[in-house]
Amino acid sequence: MIGIAIRACFGKPAFEIMQQGQTPAGMKNEAFPEKTMIFGLFRKKNNNQAIVDRQYAALTAAARMPEIYERLNVPDTVMGRFEMLSIAMILFFRRTRASATSGQEIAQEIVDAFFQDIDYSIRELGIGDNSVPKRMKKLAGMFYGRLEAYSKAMDTGDAEALAVALQRNIYPETSAPADMTGLAGWMMAAESHLSAVPEEVITTGSVTLPAVA
């Protein structure tokens, strides 16, 4: 199921999103230093696979909620959907950083699955093996740059700074970007919702994100 989830979310090969990011490749993730390196982590524990599949599908579904694109000024484009799937995973990642080892393992496997899908999509497009690591490093920089920027704002409860970071990433080439305060508010509400999720829900891969109010 994971193998097709990201392509279902984006509607076209996931590799295309890599051409539009603004975060420099190789950006160090200060908020989650233990998560900075992903390469070489594309491995699964067999007993976690069904849990990871279920949770990854739930995060993908959250990233595709129509209300996000209709009411929160997120463009319904390949890049817009990438941004929302990244946000869904970042929210989950932030919740599980305080989890027991099992919850943290599931979170890392979900992020690994995301990058593995990207890796697969690159190779499907016929990109040479020598170019794949460079492309993956660029995408990793994009994702972890967003993780760091959003976490910095959310850790201090600064919705305004979060909205600015969202504008910068979602509308990188627009002189008058759309208002992202609604999306920032939803992210803050989602974090509050996730903080109340018990550990047994994490370990069964049953976490959901709240609807848009």
C-alpha cells in the first residue's frame, strides 16, 4: 500500500516536487538532530509493516482533505500536496518524539517510506543511478528544512511566524502570497489534538488528524 500512496496523493510522479523546493539541500535539522540522516534507513521491521501501512495511509488521507485546498489557501497542485503531506508527517513526527521507542520507530519508518517512494519514482523516470543520491539529498533538505522551521515556530506557539514560514514554502515565487494564518491555526490545533492521543493509538498506527474547523 505504501508503494502507491504518495503517487495517489500527488497524482503524478513524486519526483516532480523536487524541482520546486526553496530549502537548501543538506540543511541541518537542529530541532530533531537525531533524525537528520535518512539514507541507509530504508528498512522495515516485519512486525511493524501493517502498522506503518495503516498510519501512512491515514496521514496521506489527511493531506488530501478537500477543505485544506478549498478553505486554507493551499494550492491543489503537485507541490501543494507535497507540502501538505510533509506537514502531516511533521505533525506526526513531533508527537512521536516524546513516545516510547516503538512509537519513534514507527515514525521513522513512515518517513523512510515517504523517501523510499520518492526514490522509486525517480528511478521509474529513468534517472541514472549516479544522480539519485543527489536528488534525494535535495529532497531531504527540503523536508527537514520545513521540519526545523515549523518546529521553531510551534515550539514557541508563534502562529504568525508559522504562517510566514508556510508562505515562504508554499508560495516561494509569489510576490503577494496567500494568507496562511488559517493553515497555521489548523496546524496548532492539530498539535494540540495529537498531544492528547494515547500511546496505544500511536503503537497501533491509528492516529488521525483533525478536520478543518
